[in-house]
Amino acid sequence: MSAESIRLRVEVEGDGIIVTMSGTAFRVIYRKQAHTTGLVAFDVRGAPGAAISQVEFLARAWKLANDKARELGWIV
């Protein structure tokens, strides 16, 4: 699977930003906690045997979640 074909989905639900990867069990929820300047990851789910590693998924998910949080005005 090429980097271009990896599809991550970003959704906002309440106070969480949820990032998932199509066709896998990968999922992470990010939240902005009071008195912090960034997002904190909760409920990280891995996907053994996926085309990318969990570390790579989390790196991509973190970038997308931060972009969405900036768009929403949650972080600067």
C-alpha cells in the first residue's frame, strides 16, 4: 500500500477528534484538556497486520488532529 493510498478519516464528536484508518481497526481519539496547550491521545487502538505500523499511523493521525484542532480554534 503506497503512502498516497492510505486513507485516514477525521471526525469531531463532542470534545474529541477521532482519527481512523479505512479498512483497519486503527483508531485514536484526541482531546484538548484544560490548562494544556495541545491535544492528548486517548483510546488508542492498534491494527496488527495493517499496511503501516502503529507508530506511523499515530504520527499521521496526530498531524491531522492538530490541523483540525487549529481549524476549530481549540489550539493555536
